[in-house]
Amino acid sequence: MNSAPMFRKVALIGFGLIGGSIARGAKSLGLAGEIVTTARSESTRARVRELGIVDHVVESNAEAADGADLIILCIPVGACGDVAKEIAPHLKHGAIVSDVGSVKAAVVKAMAPFLPEDVHFVPAHPVAGTENSGPDSGFAELFINRWCILTPPEGTNAEATEKLAAFWRALGANVEIMTPEHHDLVLAVTSHLPHLIAYTIVSTAEELEGVTQSEVLKFSAGGFRDFTRIAASDPTMWRDVFLTNKDAVLEMLGEFQEDLSKLTRAIRRGDGDALFDHFTRTRAIRRGIVQIGQDEAAPDFGRRHKQLGKAAE
Ligand code: NAP
């Protein structure tokens, strides 16, 4: 527990996987004197009250932002502009306004015009998540050893950026600073393209004639099920990601299609050397991710296997 809170009042607008994880982490570490939250629907607000994690659950975004020292929008990217407009008149002089959106240039473009000059706008993206959403899905440890990318627009107060960086570091994250455009290009290949591929493969398998759906599910351990985890991600969030990071995603999709054509050609020609070299390179990338601590070394993503002789239990 910290001796003095980093922020007197923190407002979390939106309480789903990310907002709920920030709330749980900040509360257990004492990073905020007071945490106020709100959500769009009455049902989510009621559930957050029941959970009893935050100090106050209020009815509107404006009420949450009022007098807060740190305001974090934990809502879909496409909603950030409207919410910035709504909270702008209620922001305290010197407050830090941030978000957690998976796309950065579009968020900056949507929010910045509404924010008064006497607040500090420091957009952020914690590169951490699961396929679950909603108020029950968050957990305090979500950000530990994950990266949080800050994309402060040019001229942002350095002290405010550092204060937000310290908040994320306290939640366990490593912090990196980059431009919103660079962020969007990097995430297009590391996150947005893999999601698009997973969404495609899962629907391709579902629509295949001659393979009944039950066979797709039954034999899914051959690799398919690992794509289904990603393809189960929140439809609203991912719709907004592809609508708002269109250019970078299309650029990466072009690269991907070229590489897919090369592999297709190697298969058609029976070019075993090309396939072997390709798969050797990709295996090294997986090992590199484990080496830098961004995934567990345990095989099969650490799934627990039943003991022999007890499989039927
Ligand atoms: P989530 O679990 O679905 O929670 C979203 C929250 O936003 C809910 O409280 C929801 O309220 C509220 N909300 C939805 N639409 C809104 C609107 N139009 N106006 C105001 N509030 C609205 O989502 P999440 O996974 O936490 O994602 C939130 C943000 O984090 C997104 O921008 C996403 O890009 C980013 N992000 C997500 C992940 C991930 O893996 N999920 C990782 C990193 C960053 P109701 O419950 O009342 O609808």
C-alpha cells in the first residue's frame, strides 16, 4: 500500500475489462484518494455498486469528471469524442485526461478539439487484455509486465505525462512513449491484423461445407481453438478498431497478402525448403516473445492436462 495516493480523485468513465482492472489495481494499491466511476447503462452501474470496488458510482460522465485530478475514458474508441465534449465543461484546471483506446490517432483527433487548454491530455493504450468484457471481467494483475503506450500530443506538459506514466508503472506496466501514428502502425501488425485473421479463419471454418460444425468444434485442438479465443473478443471494440485504424490496417493487410501468396506458391510447387525456412523463422519469433517475458514458456499456452487414467472424470 502506498503512503500517499498519487491522485486525490480518479474518475473512470466506463467500467468494463480495462476500467474494472484499473479500479481494482488502483484500489488495492491505494493509488487514488477516491475512485469515482460511471457506465453507460443502468445495469452496469448497478453491478459496479454491488461489486463495491470503487468509492462512488455516479449517473453521468460529467458528474464523474467533475473535480477529478485524473480522468480515464475506458470506453470504445468510437465513443471518445462525444464523451470528451460532454465532460469538457466540468474538467478541473490542471486535470490529466487520458483514455485506454486501442487506436490512438483517431482518439486524439476526436477528443483534443473539445478539451480546454488548462487540462493535460495524455492518451494511453495498455497493451493487455483478454477476450472477456463487462464489469466482472477485470482483475488487478492484468497490467503486470505488460506495456502501456502513452502518446502525448506535441507540447504536452512533461510533468503530467510522467505522472500518468508513474500511475501505470504502479499498476505493474512498463511504459513507452511514441507518436499516435507510430502506435497505430505497430499495433496494426501486432494486434489488429492477428484479430482480423482470427475473425476470418473462424468464420471460414464455420461456413465450410462438408465439415459439420460439430467436427469443427470436436477437432478444434488441432489449432483452430487458439484462434477462437481471439475471435471471441468484443464486437463493438473491434468494429471501432477497424473503422478508426483503417489506413494502417490496410497497409499491413497488403503485406500479409503478399506473404500469403509466397507461401501459397511454395505449397503449390512443393517447395519444402521454402516452407521449412519460413517456419524456422516464425518459431524463433515465438521463442523471442517467451525470452523477453511477454508469454509463458509452458507448452500449449500453459493449459492443464488431465492426468492419465483420470481423463474420463
Ligand atoms: P468493455 O469491457 O466492453 O467495457 C466498456 C465500457 O464502456 C462499459 O462500461 C460500457 O458501459 C461503456 N460504454 C460502451 N459504449 C459506451 C458509449 N457509447 N458511451 C459511454 N460509455 C460506453 O470494454 P473494454 O474491453 O474495457 O474496452 C474499453 C477500451 O479499452 C476500448 O477502447 C478498447 O479499445 C480498449 N482496450 C481493450 C482491450 C481488451 O483486450 N479488451 C485492451 C486494451 C485496450 P455499459 O456496460 O453500460 O455498456
